[in-house]
Amino acid sequence: MTDPFPSTGGGGIMIHDYDPVVANGACTTNFRAVEPNGTAYRNVITFDAVETQGGTLCSNGKWRSADGSASGTTRFRVFIKDGVKRGSAQ
């Protein structure tokens, strides 16, 4: 995964500091969503974690803002294997 990468929500928003960790059946990470004008929003996301193909697929992501003012879901998925993290909006 590159840092930053484009948000699946569009609008020129870039996702920074995305580093999912697998624990207790979930993948979680804090991250920043940064608008083109530089405004940054701190968020946290939790995915379902499923072991597959020798790694872990993180899907069904649910995010929320750190201050609790916003929340949503994402189609973005992350596959983690041998410490390598690959992201996909497919």
C-alpha cells in the first residue's frame, strides 16, 4: 500500500497513516483523511478479519471520526500476508 492513497469516497481526499493491525478477529487502524485544501480529519476503522490464502483479508470496514461526529462504511479491503499489506477498492 502507498501512503497516502486516494479515498474510495472521491473528492480528491487522500488517506494517510493507514496501517491495519490484526488482533482478536479484526483489523484496525487510525488514519487521517486529508482534503485537497489541507483540512485533515482523524478517524479509526475496524474491518472483519478472515484468514485466507495464507494471509488475512480485512473487509466490511466500518469507520468513525475520532471525535464521534461522523461514521460510515467502505468497500476498501486490505490483504495482509507475511507483513505485506495490499489495498483494493474492488
